[in-house]
Amino acid sequence: MVNLGLFSEGKSLKSVNVSFRIPYYTHWGQSLLVCGSEPLLGSWNVKKGLLLSPFHQGDELIWGGSLTVPAGFGCEYSYYVVDDERNVLRWEAGKKRKLLLPDEVQDREVVELHDLWQAGSDSLPFKSAFKNVIFRRSSSLDIEIPLGFIHNKLDHEDSIIVQFKICCPNIEAAAAIYVIGSSLKLGRWKIQDGLKLNYAGDSTWQADCVVQKDEFPIKYPFACCIILWSKKYYYSLLGFFTYKYSKYGKAENIALETGPNRELFVDFSASQPKYIILSDGMMREMPWRGAGVAIPMFSIRSEADLGVGEFLDLKLLVDWAVDSGFHLVQLLPINDTSVNKMWWDSYPYSSLSVFALHPLYLRVQALSENIPEEIKQEIQMAREQLDGKDVDYEASMSTKLSIAHKIFVLEKDLILNSSSFQNFFSENEDWLKPYAAFCFLRDFFETSDHSQWGTFSQFSTKKLEKLVSKDAIHYDIICFHHYIQFHLHLQLSESAEYARKKGVILKGDLPIGVDRNSVDTWVYPTLFRMTTATGAPPDYFDKNGQNWGFPTYNWEEMSKDNYAWWRARLTQMAKYFTAYRIDHILGFFRIWELPDHAMTGLVGKFRPSIPLSQEELEREGIWDFDRLSRPYIVEETLQDKFGPSWTVIACNFMNEFAKHRYEFKEDCNTEKKVASKLKSCAEKLFLESEDKLRRDLFDLLQNIVLIRDPEDPRKFYPRFNLEDTSSFKDLDEHSKNVMKRLYYDYYFQRQEGLWRENALKTLPALLNSSDMLACGEDLGLIPSCVHPVMQELGLIVLRIQRMPSEPGLEFGIPSQYSYMTVCAPSCHDCSTLRAWWEEDEERRRRFFKTMVGSDKLPPSQCIPEIAHFILRQHVEAPSMWAIFPLQDLMALKEEYTSRPAAEETVNDPTNPKHYWRYRVHVTLESLVKDKELKTAIKDLVRGSGRSYPPSEEVEVQAASGKASAVPKQQLSGGQEKVPPTTQPNEISKNKSVAVA
């Protein structure tokens, strides 16, 4: 109902006409809509938002609409792309816009909002990696004027107030921003006569000026635009002027924004606006580019560690990174993986808890300032014993926990009663109490398989509180786990803060899965599909696919609380990191799901996916579903595979159900059953090695064309690489052609819309739960929908030169990478640069010919000159980030290449039981002292135009406001400023800009 009280006592209600304008190109059937926080704009219900109408303005398609609002109206709003039913197809990234009407606006006057679509990449400067680390000095500027404040007053009937707003997160404290342009009020392109903007907070600069109608420097006396819409013609008289934004430093160096001139069009034929608010998005500068180093936490070696890298070692690594010109340090996952309490737990992607930190990275000598002398001697002895070539996971873990427990006994009352511990506990008890209880039960029952815990198998809050009660006999054990996590938090926080102050981003890693015997599956069992396993289909890493063993996610259940578990994970990560890598981001589009009885990764299906229905197959003339979905084993195949021993194999593992046709027996009809049976009878068979026999039997199990859905027998999925199977090869030609067509449709066509929709439900929940910079690992079999979605969400993608995403290339071309990428010559999941170079002579020759452009015989070893060439290729790439494994950087110096290259590989993806134990053979202290290596690396970074952390001297000068004294190559955190060389009237074409 209308509130008639608003019109009582003869009071008139002042109203304002607000007009929205935004350029945006849509596809057929799409429209733009504005929706906001107030009822007039739908109260964030897109169905009730303001639908905009399109019109052309020159070459641009503009969407516009207006509504009448009361004076003093304010709200937040965003733009959306919708279909004809107002279903959201796309939405803006970044923060909500704020509508603030000028206080001086009069009744019935028009306020025109000129906006630009906020793409995902536009929000990156507001991520903590940039805001709190790289551009941290800019974010501490004093606010000069409130956001939206209008300084000028209208002084003539034909005058207009134009407010300019620009976002510029990277600016020196001594610099200012001007807008210059063709208008007299904008200085006629002269910076000294331009309009100076004031800082309004949140990296936004604004200023306003009054422009008379007859002052518009209209290039053409008028423009007559004919616009066809809804079968009507509209004519409008337009005036416009052009302008650009510019940085102006105290040293009188000018950095004009790049790109074409901006244009302001004003329609004088319609209801003339009195206020035009130009929200011009980001200042257009040369894209910021940086470099970083990647190394697993466990691989770091220092003079203080106990056989494995420790969180406090990161401070030394940050010092080395700064000296080498790096703005980023990237780690592998650092969560506790102590599921089996043996070396299998070295796998960092199989979390015991997605919240708890790994005790492996604890520095025990930092636990207390009052460690007794005998414990100090024990630490010194352990340091000498554990200082091996590789990480001894079990020895390091047991030693650290043993020493930590001795210190805990001495000071537990002091620590547990301290205010700092109490604050930590209250902030983290939601995960800390279940974690401590799980660790106690794991040790008590001698297994992490919580299904074996009797009455504690089913988690409940009541049982938990009893387990962690102060009255419990084992309460000291619970407190010990609290104590360890508290100190891990303190040590990692100390290093993270140190990195931030040094201008170095600490980048973490978000694993795609959790161990099926984990705290998370115990506490939140409904969030996981425990009868399935996660993996990857055959790809560059493994032609047989991968089976990681993690249960897949129950996304439907997770969505019920808006993915609270994921949001909590990211919130926890953000306490330490300002950037993160999303492991296997393809899993947020679809995951490769395997039955829990599988050991390999070949016979899986994508989830979610649209299956082949039995009706669809029958329409294509496919009828024999048992023949296609059960292992196709004929006598001839057994003879070819096992030779004279085939009868022994058939007798032990199979039944002959038809003449010359075989099927596996019930006790060995899955991969896990085969493996189990082989352990008990391989020696008895005296045939061949157990591994080879297992592989051959697995091949037979995998010899199918279709996978029948275990939950719906009338649904099927084509087996990956089905053409490689003898089951397919023995089909008639019609069936072959049908299956090839349906295979291609299933894997490359029919799923794209579903997978895009799935990613746009799940990924925004992650991205919006923290302000960390997000990068997605998108290696493998990549659906065509992935990169458009990642671009839309502002996600940075990964480019590994030996795994090009472009079809037809053997080697990626770094100079052709797009900006929103991280480029690297190798990563932890493949061999290092040296090992890759040396392991394949023919490939080495092809690379030398293709990339170096030489027909000469390349060196057989990856000598420093080769490493330098490849690293320079990457550091000079357009990619936002060039991140190098430490092993690849050490290849620049011959002294560090004495260790066999193969030993520097972190992971072998083809081996599910790989021991993650690589340890750098040089201490961080030695690397910090190595000026030759640091200079070689920094010269590469500086020579490429990438940003690098300022020196200590620059930091001191910046803090004291003496920015003008900084050498030119050090300005703006390593961005070179080119001085102006052109006349003011040439500024729109040739004025020098900031070079990042």
C-alpha cells in the first residue's frame, strides 16, 4: 500500500530522475538489468530489477533505463545479463556499486549514471595480494573527500555538473591524478591546467566541474543519430568531449593512461541531465606484472630445521626472494595429513583436516624461551641426525612431536591459560575441538578409519564435548594437539606478516579433495559421496588416468548452506595467505568420479554429466548392453596376453560362461579384489611378477565400451578412449560409428552448458569468501567452457610450456600467453627443467629448432645458458605472473647442478604411493649469501619490465615522503617511469606512460 502519510499536511515530496547508462554487447535473447538493495531496484531480487533498453551510440551498444526516486535516495546496485525470463546469465564481478545522490539536486532534475561493466579482472587490484602487499603504501593514503561528494554548484540553466571517478590502486604517495581532455575545464590536454582529482578512499579518485552547454568543444556542430528500436526512429542532438586520466608525480613525471581517449556524450535534445556521474572503472595502465618462486614447504633446507622445512624458514626465503626481485612465494598445501602415521602421509594433497596445520613444519626450539639445556642438546643431536639428502618424514615427525611434548609438559599451564591462547582457541574451536578429538581417537584405535571406532564412528556434538571435556582422563592429550596448533599458527603468522611487510605475497594451495578417513568426513559425512573416489582421466601426466582416492563432493548438500564448509576453508587460509592456487579447478566444473573399488583412474565418468540413456542407444540400434558394459574377454585375448599360462589364469580368476567367452569370478571382479587375491596367490602361481600380472588383469577388467550407472541401470557412460579396447574393435561397423559419435558428444559437446552452470554455482562461493588472489590450475582435459568462465570470474590460469593449451603445438609460446595467466617452465607434478631437457634427446632437438631457431645439435645437459634462455622466455611473457620452481632457478648456476636432475622431481603423478620427500641440497642461508645467483635472477626480472620489491633504502625514503629522490627504475615498486617528450597537444597519441 502507498503510505499516504508521506503526503500529509500539504508537504510535497521532492523526486529525482535517475538514469542508468552502460555500454555492453549482448547476444541474441539477452538483456541487461540493474538490481539493487532498495525495493525500487528489486531488493536484490533480479526478477524485480529495472530492465534496461538498448540503443546505439556510434559503434557502441548502450543499455539505458531510468526511474524516479525520492531525494536523498541511496542504495547499492549491480548490473546483470538476463534472458527473456529474467534468469541470470552473467553478473558483474567485484564490489557492489554505491548510488549516492548529490545533496544539491533539485526536484525533478535528472542525474545520469555512466557506468562500465565490472569484469572479473577489474577486481584483482582489490585482492589482499595487491591491496595489502604490492600496493600497500597506496592503500594507506588519507581520504581527502567523501565518496560521491559534489564540490561545485550549478550556476546557469544550461550548465551541467560532471563528476569524474577513476579507480587507481597503484600510486605513489607523492603523486596526484588529473583528468585532461579537449574541454577548457579539462585543460585542453595540458596537465597543468587539467582537473585534479581527490582521494575518496578504497582506491577511488574523484572530482567534478561545471560545464556550460555552449562550452562543449563539440567536434561536429551536431550529430544526427538514427537509432532503430521497436520499429521507431529517434533523433538526438549530441555533444561530446574527449579526455584521459593521468598520474603526475612531484618529479613532474607524467604517466598518461593507455588506450584510446575516453568520450563523454551528452544528449541535449531530451531531458537534459543536470548531473553526470562518470564511473570510469580502472585507470588504464600498462598491466602490472610480477615474478615469484615456488617450492614445497617440506623441501626447504635451513641451518635451523630438523630435517624438513619449517614455517619460520619462510622469513629467510622471503629475504632471498626480495633480493632476487620476486614479489611472490608459492607453497604446496600445508595442512595436516597425518592419516596413516607413516611416510604415506607425505602426500600433501590428502588432508587429515582442511583447517589444521601440519606439525611437520613446527620449529620446536621456538616453542619456549626457557627450554632446558638437555632438551636443547636433544634438538641439536636431532638436527645432525635428520640432516639427510631427502626428507625422512616419519623420523622428523616423531622427533618433533616427542620434543614438543616434553616442552608442553613443562609449560602447558602457562600457555593454555594465556590470553593469546584463549583468543586463538575461541576463534578456532569449531574445527580445533573435532581435530583434537579425532587425533586422540586415531591413536587410541590405531586407525584413522572412523568406521572402526565403534560408538564414536558416528560423530555428534554430545560425544565430542565428552571427548574434549576437562574431566576426561585423556584431557592432556587433547590439550597437546591444541598446543601444537597454537604454536603452528603463531609461527606461520609471524612469517606471513614478515612477507607482507617485505612486499612479498605468500601463495597457498587449496587441494581439490580430502582423505576419506579425515576429520571432515567424520564431522560432515553428508557433504561427501563416500562410495566414490576422485581422480582424473588420461592426460599428459598419466595415460591411464589417476585415482586420488578422495571421496567426491555432494554439491547438492553443500549448496543448502551456501557452501559453508568451503567458505570456512577459505576464511582460514586467508589468515596466512594473500593468494592461493585452486588445485584441479576442473573439478568445480565436473569431477572424474570412480567407484571406490577402483585402484586406477581409467574407468570413470564425469560428475555431473548427462549420460547416454538406454532409450537413446536403442534408437541408434544398440541393444546388447551386457556385451558392451561387461569386460569383453575371449579365449583368443587370454592366449595373446598370457601365452601358455592362460589356462592357469583363467582357472584362478575366471568362469567360462559361454563357449570361448569368460567373465571374472565374484571374488575378483573389481580392481581391489584382483589386487587382494593376487597377494594371496601370486607366489603359488609361479607365473610372472605380481605387478605385471595385476596390470594385465586390470586391462581385462577395463576392456569395456560402456559403463553402466550403478544407481540407474538404464544410464550409461562411454569408457574413456574406448576405441583402444578390443571390445570396441570387435563390434560391427554400424555400432562402431554410433559409439564414436556418441563418445565425442558425451565428452566434448553435450555437457558444456551443465558444466558451466555447475562452476558458476560453486566457484563464486569460494571467491567471495575471502579477498585472496585466486589462480586456477587448469591442466588436463579442458572443456571449452572452462576458460570463458575463469575469465568471467577473474581467475588467473596456468600455462606450462611443455603442456600447451593451444592445439597443434608441442611447446607453448610464452610471448603469446594472455595477461591473465601464470606461466612457468615446470611445476611440482612434472620433471624439473633440467630433468625434462635431459630425458628425451629428440624432443630436445625439436625444442632447440622450434624455440631457439637453431638447426645445431643442442647441448645434452641443461647448461646455465639454456636455463637462462628458457627462464627469460617466461619472464618476458605478457603473463601477470611468472613463477619458477626453485630447482629451475638454481639451474642458472653450474655449482648447483651437481645433483642428478631426476632427484629434484617433487612428484610422480603416475605413482599413487609416491614418497614426497625432495629436499633442496643447498641451505637458505647459503642462497641468501649468493649474490651472483640473486643478481642473475634480478637482472632477468628487471630486464623484463616486471615489478620487483623495492630495496630497504627505497622503503625508508618512501616512508619519509622522499619519493622524488628514488632512482627512476625503482619508482612504483620497480616500475620504470619514462619522462614526457611530447608537446601537450600531442598527448592523446604519444605521451609517455608508466611501464610496468
